[in-house]
Amino acid sequence: MNRHTVFNEVAKAAQSNTNYYIFGNPSQIGLIEDLLSYFGISYKIDFDSESMHRDNLELLRRFIIEDAKDDQVAVILDSIENKVSAEELRPNTNHAGDVFVSMPMNKGKYAYVDMIRDGIKRGIETCGLTPYFLDLDAHNGNIFNKMLLEIRGCRFLVADFTSQNSGVYYEAGYAKALGKTVIHTCKESDFDKVHFDLKQTQFVTWETSEDLAKRLSMQIKKSNLGEVK
């Protein structure tokens, strides 16, 4: 997939709308800002600035060419070619947290649950973001639908594969299919058990809760998904 070509298509689509992308009249939020927001990238909002859309387009160019995963580039291309509806592309605004946390949660069945939860929570919060744990949320609807809703609306997903919970594989796969960034974590001593196909992906491996918090926060920072305080 030629990323420069994908960016060119995005730029042409944005610039074709003269009510939106016109030098000296950045009074609207549109395609560029929608895509940046969808992938959790901070962007410029200054309706008095003549360069707002131009600067945001440069942010999107760098993301597409330098940082985006192939499936994220595919989502961008599909949105331009109208293969993905606006409703599917737009994040749901009624989600409960910035970061969906997928992890084993049954302490009677899985080891390290408290260690994982504590490390991920601190790692995310250090970056000024709010983690979302499905099992700690009070809701009265279908838990499966709630899970899908929260993944669609999250900024990105952290998935811990320690203990090989099948639900973690499902949730991470769903997020990836939506073009969301997924940060994969796993306890070092359990990493050999991760499915072969997934081992080709970069993992944050850890030994202790403190280690997990530190390494996760740095991964978030390196991925330009948050700012470590």
C-alpha cells in the first residue's frame, strides 16, 4: 500500500470542499480533524488562524506516512472511498473512558489480575488519560453490546495477554478491525504462550506492576497517544 498515494487522496478529498478547506477561512471542523480525532491524535483548533487546516493536514500526513499501521491506513482509505459509513468511522461520544483495557478479570481463574489492573491503570493515568475497565462499570444493558460500544468510542486499547484469555484476543481483534491502535502487553514469563501470529506484533513485556506501569506509559508516549507527566 503506497502511503503517499493514500495521503494524496485524503488531501484531495479535503481540499475539494471549498466551504471547509480554504486558506484564510478555517471556520469548520471536517475530514482532516475527524480522522485525527478517530486515531486519538491531538490537533490544532484555532478558528482565527489561517493555517489551522493546513497544519492539521501536515499532522495527518506524518501519521499516515510514518506512524500508522497498515490496518489504520486501510481504514483511512476506505473512509475516503466511502466504503466505511460516517457512523462507523465516527467514534461514539458516549464512551466512559479514553482507553479501553482488555485483560483477564476473573481472579478465581487467572493469576496476576490485580497486578495487571494496577500496572495498566497507573501507566495510563500517568499519561493524563482515563482507563476503562468493563467489569468495574455499572450498567443495565447487554454487557457484550456495552463492550462493543466502549471499544468503538475509545481513543485506543491496551490488551494484556497474560494467561491467554480468549476474550482479550477477541476485543483486541475487534479494535484492530476498526483501525484503533492496540498496545499489546504480557508478563515476560507468559510471553512464550502467546499465539504465534500475534508474536509478530510489538509487545510491552513486564515483570512487576511497577514495571508494567512504567513501560506502558513510555509506549503510550512513543506512540504519540498521550503525554507523560
